[in-house]
Amino acid sequence: MERTPHILVVDDDREIRDLLARFLRKHEFRVDVAADGKDMDRQLALGHFDLIVLDLMLPGEDGLAICRRLRTSHNIPIIMLTALGDEADRIVGLEVGADDYLPKPFNPRELLARMRAVLRRAESFSAPEDGRKCTRYRFADWTIDLAARELRDPAEVMIPLTSGEFDLLECFINHPQKILNRDQLLDLTKGRSAGPFDRSVDVQLSRLRRKIEVDAKNPRIIKTVRNGGYYLAATPSELADEN
């Protein structure tokens, strides 16, 4: 990346904040830290951040509430740190808009790998090259702009998606009518393989369906193949890019 990514670490444990800040700076990131939600808000008001590493257990406003609040006004990717074994909290974290999660205790190098995967996806939309393929498509009367990362419904109303939801939808747009299993979707959207209890794709797909399907329980746009995976039933048609 030409510009050094700016990371905000939000954790009430000073030792963890300092350790992560030193580690990430060593790997050429700009890093600021915050101890709680109020401290985070002050940091966000002062500058632009490319990614937030957010602890779930915080004093006052917890990580889930913060994540839910951020998603009403920001599209900053969020990686949530959760307590080992708290699968329910991790699932809720994904449901409120976290892009990925990592249980504590964790290896900083694994966090680094996940951060880089998220940032690579974000970077791919920031500097389009001349002669690139079409970035605007219509499918099932919906319109998606891959470069602007915008989705509009049949009435041309913009529908907010989290970074993870958009990545998942883009994956289907780029592979229409192709059955993709959970492992393939996780690899294409997050750059990693699925663990035995990894439900991030299922959670984000469920959220996406609630936003684009008339009946999320009987989906017609993104369909399920039993014991196979999922596929985009609609055929995307290319649209001229807006000037």
C-alpha cells in the first residue's frame, strides 16, 4: 500500500493495547489506542482510520454496542476480539456488523494476517485502474456499484451493508450461478479457511438475505443447495459506469 494504514486499537487492558501498538508499528502501521468507547469517539473525531481492532469486554459501553453504533455512521472495517469459548458473543458480533473476530488469547501474527486481508480488500476498491472490468451491475432489479461499494434497491434507495456483507455479495456477483460452499466463500471474502465451528459466512449471509430478499426464509436471489453451498440465482447485467 502506498499510504500507511491507520489502525485504532480499542481495549481497556493497557498491556494488550501497548503490546499491539508496538507490534503493529513494527510492521509499518500507524497506530492509535483507546481504552473505551468515549476514548474511541475522541480518536475518530480527530482523524481517519482504516481499521478498528475492538475488544468485546469494555467498561461502560461494551464492544457489541459500540460496533452496532459505528455501523450507523461508519464503514470502517472492524475486527472484534472476544473471550475464548464465547461463541454466542462472536456470532452476535458478526450480526451487529463486525467483519471478523479473533478469540483471546491470540497470536498477534494471526491478527496481523487477518488485518492485512481486510485491508487488501478495501484497497482493491480505492484506486481503480484504466481498462478495468465493469464495476456496476443490475441483478434482480437491484443495482450494485463495486467501486463505490454501494447497493441500491429496485426503488434506487441506497441500502447500507457492512464491509463483510458487501464482500459476500460481491463474491456472488463475480461468480453468478456458481455454487460456492462455506469454505470457498470464506477464502474468497476473508482470505482464510474455515475452522470447525466458524459460522461467520452463515451469519453474514443471513443478514444479507434479510436486506435483499422479499422473504429471507424463502430466498429467490441467493439460493441454498443442500449439502452443497449457495449461489446467485439472478444473472448480473453490466451497466455503464457513471462519470
